Amino acid sequence: MWNRIKALVWKEFLQLRRDRMTLAFTLGMPLMQLIIFGFAINYDVKHMPAAVLDESRSQESRSFVDGLVATQYFDVKAHVASEAELRAALDRGRAQVGVWFPPDYARRIRSGLTGEVMILVDGSSPTTAGSAMSTAAGVGQLRNTQLLYDRMGYGGAAKPVMPVEVRIRPWYNPDLRSPTFIVPGLVGVILSMTCIMFAANAIVREKERGTLDQVLVTPVTPMELFAGKIIPVVVMAYAQMTVLFGVAHLFFDVPVAGSVILLYLMTGLFIVAMLGIGIRISTTAQSQGQSAQMSMLTFLPFVFLSGYIFPREGMPLPFFLLGEIMPLTHFLIIIRAVVLRGAGLEAFWPEVLKLLGLSAVIWTMALRSMKRAEA
């Protein structure tokens, strides 16, 4: 039996070597995706273009603008002379943030009243808008504290002790780098795509080429044929994972904080679940075109509902529950726990149980589909 399975596995690798396009897709595409997305996907929105309408023309207004620029979140691209010009800069996309100081801004501050400054934010992108508003609010709070000290007459004297000091220390990703969060999840997404698409083509390719019947008339049993198709995909998935984490460490300085052995074991559990989905598609599709369409139709919800791009906590309940039946959802929790936090099995065992349960259900459906296809 093992000799027949080895022969089938060797046949799959020979076909892969001869198919240059598939080989390039297997090795080159995941690396390209990791590098491009790792650099391109960035939640640290900095250097937002800003337009300033300074009708106050005072030291106070210039000091506030300098505080905004010092955060590196804002770059002043234009100084406008009227409200119409400020609106035009935002409408035409030349600026994402508008800063408007009224004429009495400095006078009100000097007289002990409240000086008002308006921050206009382009809300087309919620991420950019949220970052701009929180940063501007922080600069305003700091400026408030400085002005209150001056009004209290401390000047260069010893300033009073603040009643409350909030110290924030982010763990696991202290620099709040987006690649540190994005790259481990991206590895899971790429493995999902590899397992589904290659497993989905495993049987249907033989059907389309007319070689499936030729293989079945040999002493090879259906289960041996199945094992010969699956083992190469598992090898490719593990090879991809190893290369991707090597590139992630080289390009993005993403270390594996936890146990590498545990990470590989958990990845194997995830690969098993994804291969079951691919086999289910492979036994249903009648051509490689159908297989590709069904794979993409399956893969896209995984990306959007698993929590890789959007936090699942903000999703409506039906979509949150739909994400629960996707293996990628639970694998993302596991891989980020091991890679970023260095956590052990005790930290994510509920996700492991969910993956086991999903794998059992998925493979039950896949094997039933195989039996119907054989009949």
C-alpha cells in the first residue's frame, strides 16, 4: 500500500515540477503577497495632509499647529485664506484634515476665556478619521494643560502635581507596529488559499484530463488515490509556512515568541480542516473552472468574516456566528497567541476544540461526497 501511495505522491510532484505556472504560483505568489501586503497594509495612519485656515494669525494658533505637526500624524500642505478654500481643499482631496482658527482665538485665550479651534476631518475613511480626531484631541488636551498652568501663575516655578497619571504600556507589540499584527494573520490567509485551491483541483484535474479512470483501473484503491493527492498539498503548505515565517522575520522583524513545535502542530490541525473543504469542492466540481470559482466563493468570506481585516466584535450577530463556523477564525486566534504572546495550549484550548469539531464535520461531509462521486 505504502509503495503505491509513494508512487502517487511522486507523480503529483512530477506534475507540479513540469507545470511551471502552478509551481510559480505555489512558491512565488505567497511570497509576493506577504511582502506586498505586509508593507502596504498599515493601520498607523501618519502624515495626513492638512489645510490650515488661520484667521487669528497669532502665536497661539501657530503653537497649536506646531503641536499637530510634531505628532507626525499631520502634514500641513496648504494655508488657505477663506472657508470656501478650506472646503475646496477637502472636497478635492488635497487635504484630509482642515484646521480652522477663528479671528478671536488668541484674544479669548489671553482674556481667560475659551478659544475655539475647529478640526474638520474627511470621514470617508473611518480609520483615518478616527486617528485624526484622537490625535487632535490629544494635542488639544496637552495645550489645555499648558495654558492652565500659565493662568495659575506657575510659569517657570514648580508646577503642581497632577492628581491622576495614566501610564499606558502595550504588551506583545510595544511599538504598535502594524506588520507585527498583520503578518501572522496573513500567513493563515495564504495557507487557507493554498489548501483550498490545491485540494479542490486534486480530483477534478484528473476528471478533466480523463486520467482518473486510468488510475482507478490500476491496483490503487480510492483511499490510496486520495492519500496520494493530499500528502503533496500538506507538504507544500508546511513548506510555504516555513518560508513565509522566515521572510516575515527577515523583512518585518516578526519573531515567533512561543513554541515553534506547538505552532506547527496547530497548523497541522488547521491544514486538515482546510483540506476537507478543498476535497468537498473537488468531488463536487466537474471542471477546473468550476473548482476555481467554488474555491474563490468559499475563500472570500473566510477573509472578511474571520477577523483578519475587520474586528469580529463589531459585526452583526448573524455574521459573527457565521464566522464561528470558519476554521480560519479560530486559527487566527491561535497563531497570534503563539507568535505574538508566546502563549501555550492552556491559553487557546477552546479554539483547538472548535477546530477539532469543525474538522470532524467538514471531513464527514467530504467523505460522503467522495462516496457519492464513486457511485
